[in-house]
Amino acid sequence: MRIYLVRHAESESQVDLSVLLNKQDCDQEITVRGWNQAHAVAEWFEIQIREFAKNPGFLALLIRSPWKRAVQTSAPIIERLG
């Protein structure tokens, strides 16, 4: 069994703390760099999953927070893996 934990990609407040004055933490989006990070991790996961999917009883499960940056980070993974 393998378990992978992925933190959200770079978010707006990681680049500019003033974002916290105008947006709730749960509504922060990921940056352009964050989108690149999310796509890179999705590509990595696709390679990992392709290899492990050959095993009988293989199960992949993605659990994420409903916060916007987590949803955005997981979107490329979901797109690649279905």
C-alpha cells in the first residue's frame, strides 16, 4: 500500500500577504506558478498510478479539502487520472 500526501500548490497569500486583507483564507486561489506545480504533480501521479494499476486489487482514492486552492491543485490530477 502507498499513501501520498500533497499540499496545495502556491497560493496568492504565499506571494502577497495583503491578499489576506481582502479574501478569506478558504477563497484564496493558486498562482500561475501554483498551476504549474499542480500540473507537474499530476504528471508525476499519472506515471505512478500507471505502474501500480497493473496490480490486482488496485485502488486509487483522492481526498481533498473544499477550499479553493485545494480544489484547484487537485483539478489537473483528476483530469489526468479520471
